[in-house]
Amino acid sequence: MRMWVTGYRSYELNIYKDSDPKVEVLKSILEDAIRQKVEDGLEWVLVGGQSGIEQMTAEVVCSMKEEFPELKVAMMLPYSNFESRWKEERKATFTLLKSQVDFCAAVSSEEYKSPQQLRNWQEFMLEHTGEALLVYDSEFEGKPKYDVLAAKRYAERHKYNIITIDMDWLENGAREFFERKNENDLQ
């Protein structure tokens, strides 16, 4: 079983540093969702390379490998030289993460030329997975809106499961995270 995970970019989450406490909370929520899917037979997680939910997911899956050695993560980039316009610090983080995932490739071998490359990438992700885990809330659209719309259109024609982590899920997950953290701090 393969699952596409995507969602908000870092700036859409108001996260500008890896040390932001929201990162730890989001990673915990992602790990809980992925852990459940591993128990159901998940073998591969496919992500893009965007900072935010996609890179956090790759980091989470890499950290789960000791417990679940059969779990793998592929970083599928929409086009070649994907990170070329990023700041050096973001490029360095991206390069390190690329070296840690099980597989990394670009869907288009060319550098960015048109939005069609992004649509081709979405189609690739949908055709190579059986479900999508989307961190998205319709009241806070942002960039993931396009991936959600593509997944819903695809699901109309194919057997495809869509799981949406919305703001309610995030709030509940954050509450659970802090409850666990407080319990651990008391021990």
C-alpha cells in the first residue's frame, strides 16, 4: 500500500524556524496517522519536496524506520532543480533530507517551465498511490487546495481514499500531544 502525503507549506503554517513548537506537534500528529496506516499495511509514503507538511512527513517516516523497517519514503519532485530558488539554509535542509529518504527523483527531468509540470506531478502522485493524507482545511485554503481538488477529481473516476487532517483534527492532536507531554513530564 502506498500513500501520498501533502499539505500546507511552512509559511502557510506561520512556521519560519525548525525550532517552532508547532513543528513538534505537527510531526506527532503525522506520526500517529502514519502509524495507523502502517498497521493497515502501508509500505511506501510519497511526498513532494516542499517545506512544511511534505518535508515534515519525510522526516517522520525516516524516524519511524527503526520501529518499522519495512516502511519507506519516496520524495517525488515535480521538476528538476526543484530547490534552485530557495535560500541557502532551506537548500541545505532539503539536501540533507534527500540523502535520508529511500528514493528521490523528479517527475519531469526539465527545470520549471509551466504549471502543466505541477499538474503532471499531481497525476503521477495519484496514479502511484492508493490514498492521500492531506493536511488541509477548506476554511484555510492555501496551496494544498489544488492537490485536494485533483485528488477529489481522481477519486470520482478511481477507487481512491482521501483522508483529510483538518483544523479540528489538528486541535485534537495538539491537545493529545500536550496531554502526553505533561504526563511524561510528571513521571
